[in-house]
Amino acid sequence: MAAPAAQNKLIRWIDHRLPVFTFINHELQEYPTPRNLSYWWNFGSLAGIALVLMIATGIFLAMNYTPNADLAFGSVERIMRDVNYGWLLRYMHQNGASFFFIVVYIHIFRGLYYGSYKAPRELLWMLGVVIMLLMMATAFMGYVLPWGQMSFWGATVITSLFGAIPLVGDWVTHLLWGGFAVDNPTLNRFFALHYLLPFILVAVVMLHLIALHQHGSNNPLGIDKKGPQDSIPFHPYYTVKDLFGLAVFLLFYCAVVFFAPNMFGEPDNYIPANPLATPPEIVPEWYFLPFYAILRSTPDILFISAKLAGVMAMGASILLLFVLPWLDTSPVRSGKFRPVFRIFFWLLVIDCLVLGYIGGQPVNNMTLTIGRTAEVWYFLHFLVILPVLGKFERPLPLPTSIAQAVLKGGAPPATSRAPMEKP
């Protein structure tokens, strides 16, 4: 018994000077959480775990990678063939990016459905959009590092888009290139930024969590907690639930890493970069395809060229999410009580899937027509449908409290249970 007593004394000594244990206990154990959170709320913690996984594997890969245009492709092959478990680290990192985007996209669509962007969580939502932008920048720069054919030409196409920006476009493009074409300075810049951005991402995630804990999690009903009967401690109830979600996530993740590690990749990226040979189709990673479809589907608009209009539309499709809390005029948060909104929400999901499919197809009249139609619907949803729907839709009646909805029909009323819940 002496050891635990000494341990507790040490913990008290540290906590008195640096209250880290008090903070952990308050924010991760006693933290009052709505008692009705579903498994859709697992994806936030899964995104955090995916981020840690990406940073850990990335550090070990960086120890063996050579950011040089003549040596980068060979260094990646050396990692795969000669470094102990290098193949595993590379496949974990490569597929971890895809799984990171999968859980984040599900997390975002869950927030869209349950109104997690509405007051008082507007800043929480906006920080989440910043996280998505940082993820995209980090993933794009990481995709360039293997220096295969698709890496090189993807970098060439995407960085050239900045040249469409009036006045400063050429300056920004040459700054990214480090010269007058994608070459060794470009690779060095992207490697440095790819290593740095995840740590900036961690800092923004910390701000995201602080904003989350300020007003607490949203819930499937979209109503605020009315009292202690509406919440339960985060631990052990939701830590166990998150662990179950993590186990399911790892089943799918390990299945891809060990049995289909190149499922999300492009075969052309196993060919060394060659500036003199252009691939038949230059396609970005799957998680960029909806935005890529918007980019190349946008036509000339008045005096604006298709290239500039596409860049503007692609940027607007993301920046639109920043003002979403003010575009949705409905006073009801959750889609569970908005029957008409639910229809348009699933139409938006289908629309995004169509954009993703079109983004990976060769350009022809049919794909351009479908892409432009899907692009118009995407912007109509946020700029027209949501503001109008909030004014005219008649939502279903909301429950009086979370506890009342949870216990309805399955237990005595909350008032008769109050003496039992007093402790």
C-alpha cells in the first residue's frame, strides 16, 4: 500500500504546482456530456486519433526521406524495401490520410445534419473549417513528396492555378515553385511545409476542443441541456463508446493497410517523375475530387476566364462553410425535426458524391454537363435553399428536455426518479 500512497502524494505535489491532473479529471472524466449522443459523435475522437497516427508515422518516414528531386523517388523505394518495417510505416501514412479525410467528412456532414454550426457554436464550426483547409494543404504537399509522375504533374497543375489570380498570381506561383517551374526548390518547400503544418493543425485542434468544451457538445435532438438529468460524465460512458468506435475503425484501416494498400493510390505514381512525359489523365487524390470537379466544370463567366472562375468557385465552395451559421435561418438545430430539410440534406450528400465521381472522370460533354449541374446545385443549397427553407419550413415539436426524450416510454418520468439521481 506504500507505493500507491507515495504515488498519490507525488500526484498531489505536481498538481498543486501544475494542475494538469485536475484539468484532465475535469475535462476528460467529469466533463458533463449529453446523455443521448449516438455513434455519429465518435468521428470527432477518431479524427484526433488519425491525426496522432499521421504525425507519428510521418516523423519516422521523415528520418529516411531525402527531399531532393534526383533522390526522392529512390528514397521512398528504399523506405519500402530496406528500412525495417518501412513498408508498414509508408502504407500506414499513405492510407491514414484517406481514412483521416473519411472520418472528417463524416464528422462535417453529421454537423450539417444536426445543426452543430448554430449558435452558440459558430466559432467551433469555423475552427473546424480551418482544420479541413489545413488538412487539404498538408495532404496536397505530402502527395508531392514521393516525386512520381502523378505527384509531379499534380503539383504542376495545382500550383499553376495560382497564376490565374490577378496582380499577385505569378508572384505566388513562383514563390511556391522557388523558380520558374516545379523542381527541386519546390520539393524542398513542400517537404518543409508538410512537416510543419501538422503541428499547426494540432494547435488549431486544441482551440477547437476549447471552443467545444465552452458550451458542450451538440446532440441528436439539437436542444440544450436543462439540468444534471440531461447529462452524464464523459468517462466511463463515452470513453467506452469511443473505444468501440476505434476498434471498428482499426478493423477497416488494417484491412486496407495489409490487404489493399494501394487501393486509394494511382499506378502512375510508381513511375519516377518525368517533366517530358505527361500522364494521360492528371487526377488528384479522391478526397479532392469534388473540388476538382468544381474547378474544371466552371465555364467562362462574363469577362472572367474559365481558369480564374474555376479557382474562385473552388475557393468559394469551401469558404461558404464559414458563413453557414448565418445562411441557415431556421431556429431549430437538428434535422430530426425538420422533415423538408432532411430531403435537401440527402440531396446535398448525393450531389457531393456525384461531384466526386465526375472529378475522377475524363473531360467530355457529358461529364461537363453533369459537373456543372452538380456545381450549381451545391451553391443553390447553401445560398438559396437553406435561407428560404428556414423561413417557410414547419418543424416538428421539440421535446422539453433530453432526459424526457431518452426516458420516454422506457422508464418512469424524470420527476419520480429525482431522489435516485440526487447523488
